Amino acid sequence: MPSRDDVLRELRLAPEWRLRRAAPAAPVDRTAESTGASPSSTASPPAQPAAAVAADSPSRLARIAALGWEDFAADVDACTACALCRTRNRSVPGVGDVRAQWLLIGEAPGAEEDARGEPFVGQAGKLLDNMLAALGMTRRENVYIANVLKCRPPGNRTPEPLEALACRPYIERQIALIRPGLILALGKSAASLLLGTDASIASLRGRVHRCQGVPLVVTYHPAYLLRSLQDKARAWEDLLLARRALGASLAEAELPADR
Ligand code: SF4
């Protein structure tokens, strides 16, 4: 996986711009959020600078890097490291088999995911389930599904660079905990965030990349496929490539296929 500096460079935030270490983020008034009341003006400093500082805190990064599954979801749920904590209804840590060989990663939760706390539900989720079924799999068996960002950007907007940086340690920890044989990046945005590139999805598809040492294949996001039926055949080619890459990865690691 690219370094933090690599990502900043790709996002054109370096070398001119750096996350600063300063005072910890101000606490979020969760009571006001839950009741729908407006937080008091004195309790709400500008969200972005406070989030940036908290996200880059060495103690936070060390804590996340040491998380086990027993604490992972609670840690995500308590996270206030970026401004998305103020607008989410539920955090969406991920779902599936924590010993899975397949790790599917999208960009960020949408409205239904935000409401249910589970990634890839609704029509896009059904299509994803159908794609998995075509390979003889289900989302709860030998598959883990997550997003790079664990909280929904309002209106499904593209995540801000600082939000992606703030959340990155969580997906890094999930990859380290699961140690999958294959990562399938769902959509250009997820691929860009994981690979630290702004290349087009057309140029990223059809070959095997590496992310934290794990083979990674890029395919279309299911929500895109719902609108672009002509690309479903290409998505199927991607799945077959992913299956071959997983087979090669397992052979390389000499892991049993039914781990
Ligand atoms: Fe924390 Fe990630 Fe949610 Fe931002 S998106 S509040 S970094 S869990």
C-alpha cells in the first residue's frame, strides 16, 4: 500500500501541504445530534482542521494498528477523526467472514448502508450478491465486504481527501487482520484510494495490482453496473481474473483452498 506521503502527492496536497499535529479535536456534541437540536455555536469549531489533527495523531494510528476484531467495530463507531462523524446515522465497519480469502472493498457507505450499518445493501448489494453467487459464493462465507470510508459522505458526495486519509488506517487494519488472498476493488474511487493513483478504471482493470502485498483486481462498482448493463460482461471478466489471481496467490502461499 502506498505511504501517506505517496497518497498526499497523488492528491496533490504534498509537498506544499502537510497534516499538522496540534491540539486534539474538540468533542462532538452527540446529544444535540441525536435529538436533532442544533449544537451550540461555541461547542462547534470548524470541523476540518480539528479532524485533520486527530486523524494524524500517533496515538490514534498506533491504537488502530493494534486493534483486534473484538474492538474494531466499537472503535469505528466511536471515531470522530473526520467531519463525517457529525452527519452519519451509523458507522459501517464491514461484514463477512474475518478469515475470508476474498476481500471486497468499495468507496463509502450510501444512504441505505448508513441506515442499516451494513455495506452494499439495496439494489447494488443485490447485484453484488448475484455476482458472488455466479462464482459459487455468498457474502458471509469466505468473503468480507468493507468500504475504505466507514461513514457516509452527505448526499453520497465524493469523500474529501482529508476524510479518506483519516479513515485509511481502518481499512489498512482490516487488510492486516483478514490477510485475504485477493482484494477486489469495487469502482474507480475505491481503487484510487487503495492504490494511490488517479488512473482511469479502464487502465486499472484487466491486471493484477498489489495492496499491502495482497493481489488486487479492479472492477466496476455494482451501482454503476445497474446503470450500465453493457459493462456487466466486463465485470464478469474481472471476477474471473480475480479468481485466477486468488488461485495463484494461494499457490504462492501454499495455503489450503478451504482455509
Ligand atoms: Fe472516523 Fe472514518 Fe467515520 Fe471519518 S469516516 S469519522 S475517520 S470512521
